Amino acid sequence: MSVTTTAGARLRAPGGGANRWVVLVVLCVSLLLVALDATVLHVAVPAVTEDLRPSATSLLWIVDAYPLVCASLLILFGTLGDRVGRRRVLLAGYGLFGVASAVAAFADTPAVLIAARALLGVGGAMIMPATLSILRAVFPDRRERATAIGIWTAVAAVGAATGPVLGGFLVEHFWWGSVFLINIPLMALILPLGRWLLPESRGSGDGPWDVLGALMAAAGVLGVVLGVKRAGSGGAPLSAETALPLLAGAALLILFVRRQKRRAHPLVDMRLFARAAFTTSVGCIVLAMLALVGLELIAVQYLQLVLGLTPLETGLRLLPLTFAAMAAGATGSATLRRVGPRRMVGWGFVLTAASVLLLVSMGHHDRPLLLTTGFVLLGFGLQTTLFGAYESMLSEAPAHSAGGAAAIGETSYQLGAGMGIALLGSVMNAAYAPGLARVPGVSAADGADAANSLGEAYQVAARLGGPAGEALRSAARHAFVGGLHVTLVVSAALLLLGALMALRLPRVMECRPDTAADGCDPGARAPGPRPEAERATGTGRAAQVPARREPAEPVRSGRSGR
């Protein structure tokens, strides 16, 4: 064997030595690109509209094709990676993501751009659960894994928050296609690195892969997310275009769950949901993302339309949130060991709710110190919550089903984001529209158009001109700020509900019998009656048998696992 091959095998060695941190770097770069693409296009929408002239429906699909396709295929590719190899799925995702980025960058029609965005969603669905499940295999020690998950979640927050900043810079200095073009050199670098460094791992592989079940899950999640997004974009909840996808998606997911319960070798082990820590963690991820994405969307509108900041200035104003999230991720492992999952997630929700209530003081004039303080607390609190929830969810799942568990977590992430836009957007619209019902000098039709959004109100005001236009503009600003305050209070109530939900999480980082190799304190356990053996010995903890640190699933180095 050559020296190069031997060195590569050492770098790929799972669960041992410092080289697993090199693997983490590769996984984080992968996640960064996927997270960037989820938000980088938002500030490029005006330039895309001017260049490609898409219809209103086409423009909606240009924006939504990526998250819709990505969310719907997470379970499919997460469970496929458990069967055929997570590294294999991840590398295929790299290649597809790079090709789709090139197509999107040079798209000359809306249809081509929509198709490219859909392919990006497929690539993203292959990458996201694979990164988390490989992380689970490479870090069998729970304490080290907690540190790795902290870095992983911080990178996700950095990517999502940096997207608008990077997109604004690229659009101002180049053309809209450059927001996709930056993916290509990075993917060209990470694909060979991934082939060389990443270890292959898979689950037990017992029984055939349930193709029908995977398709049912994909179609079900697609229907639910599509319905939620349509509700968030202003569709009536009982209209056919909103209700039908929601009902069809929910029905398919119910059938999927029933099918998995009957199968001897299910795609997703439904017994995971019988574990309170797993179910609660998933619910906390949904609530945290609901608050984060909904508030970010409204905050961007406030900064641009009320305070008059440019897209680049808006992105820079949101950077404190990103830095705070990075700090929370960096300190998350130590915090989790010190206070345990219950307090970490619960107090994270409380801190986030407090920051949201602080932001109620926002008004018509710029208050940079207030906004920076609020965004720092918001970023630190939400990242703390997401860290604790992801770590508890992943540690609760057996190693052989890490791909399915990661896919459930990522699907919850996407579903929470869609629900945040729908729910908080609906609250915002309900509070905003009544303020424009009777504006002096403005007709009922113009008032109805202005009630759709603050941006549309400005357009109507500019068309009217004169005192009527100025009155409409002022009324719209006041109505938007009032609606923002109502939305923030509702969001704070939801976050406090999440804090109550977190009470079902374990008080300490406990070791289960099936996670004895996880490296946590073997004597740590949730509070409750002591086992009979403990009462007999009076020790207060189980017999001190050192846990062996070894991978709980077959893990193969590099190309030998093919």
C-alpha cells in the first residue's frame, strides 16, 4: 500500500484520533453551502425579475422550489444513506449540487431556473441528513459529539444569516447568477476531499429498502409544506390550493406511519417517538425554527421598508445574530454538561422570548443599540435551544438509524421554517390590514391593494402622490409597526410554550443501555425511583462498569466500503 493511501486511510479512521475533526470541517463546509442557498436568492429576486420577466406564479416557484423539494426528500435520502452508505449519498449530492448551481447561474428562462432550483433541492436533501448521520458515526463519544453538534448547528446559522449579506454584495457588484456560481469552485474542492477523507458508514441494512414508503413520505411532506407555504403567502386556509395539499399530505404521512409500524424492517423506527426526549426534541426544533424564520422575515421588511436600509446594510445589521449563534454553538457542549438538556433548551427558549419582548420597543426611528442587543440575545437563545434539541434527538436514536433520525430532525427544521412564515405572516397581516381601512383621500380599492403588504402600500402611495399618497404612506408605516409589535408578542408566547415543552427532556446527559458507548457519565440518569439493585447496595448509582468506546454500527474507511 502506498504512503498516500495509508495516510488517507488514517485520516478516514472513524471515531479515533484528531482526524475526526478534519472530517467535521468537511461536513460543515457542505452544510454551509446548503444553508447559504436557502437564503442567498432572497435579495436577488428583483434582479431576477428584471432579467427573466417571470410571471407571479413562476417567481413564487423560483423562490420555493428549493426548500419544497429539499424538505420533501430528506426522509427518502436519509434512510437511503442508512442502507447504501451515507458517504456514497453525500458525494452524489455534492456532484448534483455543483451541476445544478451551474445550470441556475446561466439560466435564461424562468422554467430553466425553476428546474435548477429543484435539482439544488435534491442535492441539498442528499447532503443535509448525511452530514449529521456521518457526524453521529465519527463521534461515538457523546461529549465530543455535543461539541461537534454545536459547531454544526452554528455553521447552519452562519449560512442562513450570511446568505442575504453575500447575496446583496454579489448582486450589487456582479449579476444575479453569481449567487449560484460561487458554489461551483467550492464543490469542485470538497468533492475530492470528501472522497479521500470521509468514512463510509451505514445502518444494519436488514431487509429491503421500502421504496413505496419513501415515496409516500416524500409526497406527504411535500403536500404539507406546500400547503403551509401557500397559507403563509396569503392563501385562504380553506381554499382548494391551500387545503388540498395539506389534507393530502397529512393523509399520506398517516399512511406512512401505519405502514412503518407494520413492517419488520421500517425506514423509520416509529418506536423512537415513544421516547419522550426524542419527540420533545423534534417539537422544540419546530418551535425554534418557527420563531426564527418568521421573525427574520419580518425583521428584514422592517429594516428595509421602515428604516430604509439597503439589502447589504440589512444583512450587516443581522450579523450580530450570527455571531451570537456562533458563540452559543462554541459553548454549547460545556453548557449541556453543566446544566443538562432540560435547562439548556428551556432557558434558551426563555432567553429568546425575552429578546423578542425587548424588540417590541422598536418604532419608526432607528435604534441601533436596541436592535443589536435584541439580535444578540435572539441569536444566542435560539442557537442554545437548537443545540440542546439536536443533541438530545441524535443521542436518543440508535446509531444504526442515525440517517432516519437526522432526516426527521431536518424535516422538522424545514417544516418549522414554513410554519413560521405562514403563522407569523398571517398574524402580521391580520394586525396590519385594519390600519389601512379608512385613509383620507384613498379609495377603498387602493386601500385594499395597500393592505396586502407594506411594499405594495408604498407603490400605491407613489402612484397617488400628493397629500393622499403621503397619508397612505404614513398610515402604512404606523400599521406595519403596530402589526410588528403584535407579532412579536405572539412569537414570545410560542417560545414560552416551547420552554414548557422542554420540561419533558432529561435533566442530565444520561446514558441509556443502548448508548453505553456514547462516552457520557454512566452514572447519570434522569430523576426518579432508584432501581432495586441500587437501593440494595445504597450506592445511588448502577454498577460502575466502564463503557467501551466503539462504533455502534459498521463503519468503513473510504472506497473500501463500496
